Amino acid sequence: MIRVAVAGAAGRMGHALLTASLATDGVTLSHAFEHPGSDAVGQDAGEIVGVGRAGVEISDAIAGPEFDVLIDFTTPSASLNNLAWCRETGHRIVIGTTGFDAQQKEAIAQAAGDIGIVLAPNMSIGVNVCFKLLQVAATAFGDEVDIEVLEAHHRNKVDAPSGTALRMGEVVAKALDRDLDSEGVFVRHGHTGARERKSIGFATVRAGDIVGEHSVLFAGTGERVEITHKASSRAIYAAGALRAACWLIGKSVGLFDMQDVLGFNN
């Protein structure tokens, strides 16, 4: 039995993680917490997600009942604070937070020398299958097609492009031996001139309550291929995160992603 803790329990992803943790065989929700002052503090985790009393009271601190793996879908600063605590206490952590800058990513990599970490911009099994398909498609098409990454999310998402869209671009760029920092095109406005063949374009939509939609377009002369993933529920991310948590129990140290969890990097 894997004992998990959930950070950011009052948020949308927090609710999905609480629900999944309480319903998944082999997993026990041991601890859940929110920032001090949150209305969720002191409430029962099961009751706030509508599944009945679970006997786990939401705390205002990461310290609490013992657990094996922390699952964190919060903000970059909150995730780093929780990571520091996990590193100090020897707890494993699954991080689904996006929007980390280069320095923050380096801090996570350094912490992986002491504890086991799964860091992934998207925990969905389907999205990670798409990552593998993108590698295959990019390798096959090479420089003979134009490549565009399109993504859409709900109006409250604060980072753009999404971490998943950026990861898709990185997978394609790596397969084609390109540098996304120099070849990525994130803004188009006015007279842009003809498209550079090796550029990788990004388009972003923020509207309504869209959970998450991602497409990568490989457009050549006479044909095009689109690899698309559409999420209709945050439950898919929670299920993937729990799968990652169970897998991580077998790893004492190291930095991993969902490709490792699914065995694609073997």
C-alpha cells in the first residue's frame, strides 16, 4: 500500500488527486494540505470532493501524518518549497506543476541527487504516448514539412505556451537536432515574411473551461499529419500521477519523467 500526500488540495487538480487517491486500489491518502488561510483547511478531504468522510483532515502545512510520496500540482514557488522539505526529510515527490524557469529546473535536478523525483509537464498516459509518436513522426518527415504546435486551455491558466506544448516542441526539436530556443516562433504579428522551414511555431488559446487540447501539425506538400490529444477531465492527470507515485517507490534517487514511468526510455 502506497501512502500519498496531496499538495494544493483545494484546487481543481487537488480535488482530482484527492478523488483518485481515495478510489485507487493500492493507494492510501495519508495527508492533504493547503496554504494557511485557505477555506479548505480543517475540512475532511473526502467531504470536499463529495465522496463522503475520509478521515483525512486538510492541513495548512506539509508536515503531518507520515507518507511515502508527495504529489504536487501547485505553483513553481510552492513546488520548490515542498521539494526542499522532501529533500530534507527524504520523501519522494511527483511534480506536475508547470512554468518552471531554467534556474528552478536546475534546483529540481540537484535535489534528484538525494531523493526520487518524477517531473512531467503532463501526467496523462495519452499525452505521453503522443510524445513517443511525435518522435517517430519528426524523424520520418525530417526537414520536408512545416511543424506547428497548437494548444488550448481554460481562461485561468497563467503560463503560455503550456508546459505540455513546450515539451512537444522539445521532443520534435530533439528528433530533428534543432534548438527550440532559436527555432521556436512564439509570436506572429504584422508582416512576418515567408515561413522559415526549420522553425517550430506555437499558437495558444485561453478560453472558457477547456481542460487541455494539444495538436502538432506536420504539413508538407500534398499531405499533412496531425497528432492530437484532447482532455475532457482532470482525472486523467490524477490517474497518471498516482501511477507515477507507485512506480517511484522503487527509486530512491534520480530525476524521471512519465516516459520513464511508462517504460518508453528503456
